[in-house]
Amino acid sequence: MQWQQLKVQIHPDHLDFIEPQLLAAGAVSITYLDAEDQPIFQIELSSTPLWDSLVLCALFEEEVELDPLLKWLRGNDAIVNRDALAVETIADQAWERSWMDSFEAMQFGDKLWICPSWQEPPDPSATNIMLDPGLAFGSGSHATTALCLQWLGATDLVGRRVVDYGCGSGILAIAAALLGAETIDAIDNDPQAVLATDDNCARNGLAIDRVASYLPEQFDADDRSGQVDILLANILAEPLHTLAPKFASLVRPGGDLVLSGLLADQAADITARYSEWFDMSAPEQREDWIRLTGVRR
Ligand SMILES: C[S@@+](CC[C@H](N)C(=O)[O-])C[C@H]1O[C@@H](n2cnc3c(N)ncnc32)[C@H](O)[C@@H]1O
């Protein structure tokens, strides 16, 4: 069996008008794609922001007659790519498995691997985190996560107490635990991330007394005993700026700070902010992103 695919570029204001027409014409799925390359940062929880220029990728069974729909779209001012509208033929495949092809085991430093559950770890003697992509951020493929994993892979974590602030999938907390950290507090303001962290910890055989996950208010209310040796936060510049005093109070003198989620041009501002409490080092860059590290005075 084959499928017919039609990509229709619109402004998001026209979504409620165009999408029902595609469904009425027989579309069995419609995927929203970014027509340009516009990152959407810091979304509100439970909101579904759209890009300024949107492509609707509609899939139809092969026998559906698409000429009337194409004629209607080509005559409609709401369609941006009217002249380029064309139906593509897509061969059938095992759709429920095809997304797996783009995920492969990834190595960080000498001893740390992130492996999808459907692959054998390439180096069984290494520290292998079994992690499948899910709803929460943190599969290892993003530069900001990679910068933190590299730091963890190159650091002696045995017996250290760690905070992972903005834990997402729990990838950094799990890496720290498997590399020998004694306890890890994993915090995220997205309840989905807290659930994902618990789930991924269980998959990696980590009990709650090693990695405890919290919403920020639960973490603040918990009776914490003492400061930690290492605080990792891969969030974004704005929350990192706001959270600086809190992070300073969480890290013991001599303890390490690792910040990521920052673009290169944000390094100076965040370095200045954290220099009030930490001796900051020069940024480490990967693609457009940087990692900042510091030692608590
Ligand atoms: C870029 S992801 C990082 C996930 C993972 N730690 C990694 O390195 O891949 C940032 C995470 O921080 C969380 N986050 C953002 N702002 C936060 C805040 N103010 N407090 C707690 N978590 C926050 C987001 O929900 C998201 O899961």
C-alpha cells in the first residue's frame, strides 16, 4: 500500500479554517511542522504554541481523489505555497517503528553511553543508561544535555550528593547515579518530567533513595539535610538568572555548579550573575550552546 502526502503552508491564524478542510477531504493524519527554523522557548505549561509560519503535512490513503482539494487550496489566499502544492507518494512502512531508526546509542567521554532499549549496548562494560525518547526533554541528542553529560563523564562522582534542577527525562540524574553519586535530588516544574524521571530511574534499576524526584515546591518544603556537592541545571537563561540565589544556597563551599541551556551570547550576563557566589570558569561551547561551570566560594 502507498500513501499520498500533501504539505500545505499557512499562517497559524488560518489553522482552524484549513485543517477541517483537509480532514473533510479524507486526511487520516495531520502533522504540524515549522516552515522556517523558529525555536519556541519557555512555553507556558499546558499551552500549544505554534510557529509563525506553519506547514500542515496531511496523509491520505492512496485511493482518495485529491484534485478537488488541490483546486480549492490553489484558489485560497490563506495558502502560502499555492504554486508549489503537489501530492507526493509515500511508500508504506512500519510507522510505529520507523521513528526508532533515528535513535542510536551515544557515547559521552570514555565510560558513559546512552542506549535506546531496543539496542544492545555497544560496550557492555561501560556505564550504560537505558533511555528511550519520551515526552520529557533529555534524550542526550541535544547539545545542552551533551555538554552536561560530558562534564559528568569526566568527573569523579563517587559518594557525591547532587541536585539536577530541571531534570526533564532524568537523564543527568541517572547518569550521576550510575557514575557513583550517592544521592541525587531531581527537580522539575513540569509534572510530566517528574513522572518521566521516576519511570526512567526504575528502568535503570535506581531506587528512590538514590534518585528522589520533586516539583520545586515539594523540594522546597522537604526537610533537606545540608548542602550538596554538585548542582546541575540545564534550563534556560531567564530561570537560571532568577534561580541564582537559590542555587548559591544549595551548593556547599567548594562544591561545583554546572549550568547549561545557554546560548553563547548569554554567557557574560549569567557569568556576572553567578560570580557573586561562585568562581566561574570560561564557557565550553557545542554548536550554538554553552556550558558554564563554577566553584562555590
Ligand atoms: C532543557 S530541559 C533539560 C532536561 C535534562 N536535564 C537535560 O539535560 O536534558 C529543561 C527542563 O527544565 C525544566 N524547567 C524549566 N524551568 C524550570 C524551573 N524554573 N524550575 C524547575 N524546572 C524548570 C523544564 O520543564 C525542562 O524539563
